Amino acid sequence: MMQKMIAINTIYVEKGKGEQVTARFAKAKSVHTFEGFIRMEVLLNGDNEEHDEIKVCTTWEDRQFFDSWLHSRENAKTHDVKAPTVSSPILGNELKTFDVKVQHLPAEAVETK
């Protein structure tokens, strides 16, 4: 049985550089073409005094589709680290995955019987 899941990649960025890094996600890359991909949301929190925090949330029809993307050549190319000419504002990241157990949709999206 298929089980929707969400992958959340938390990226820690130098204070004040969050907008610069989130702008990199404005144009869709290859992830949106993968089987089982539902959506991507990029969230920015600048409330921390030490760093900005970005959450890249991708929703998938099932973990198998996420795993296929994660180990794909396209993902490797997207995250390929080349010798930067300027230092990167990214301080680090942490990836976590969650199974979707409950989901509520807007009332108009709910079918009435």
C-alpha cells in the first residue's frame, strides 16, 4: 500500500543570506519531473540570531519514489559541489523524512456523498 511521505531538508545559512539561498529554488529543477513527486515548498525562518534556517519540503506519493530521486543522477548533479569561487553561505543541513498519517484538505476539495 502506498504511504505518502514528506522529506524535510533543513539548511542552516549565514545570518541574512536566507533570501539569497531560497532564490536558488525559484526555478524548478529536475525533481518536479520525477514519478511520485507531489510538491515542493521552500520555507525561510530568519528569527534565529545566529543563522537563517531554510526548510525544503518535498511531498511524495510513496517513500520508494523519494528514494529513487535521492539516489538518482539528477539529484547528484543538482547537489554536486564544485570548487566555489566565493565561499558558500550554507553552514550545514539535516535531512529527515516523515510518513503522512493525517491530512486535511480544504472543504471544497472534500467529496460529499
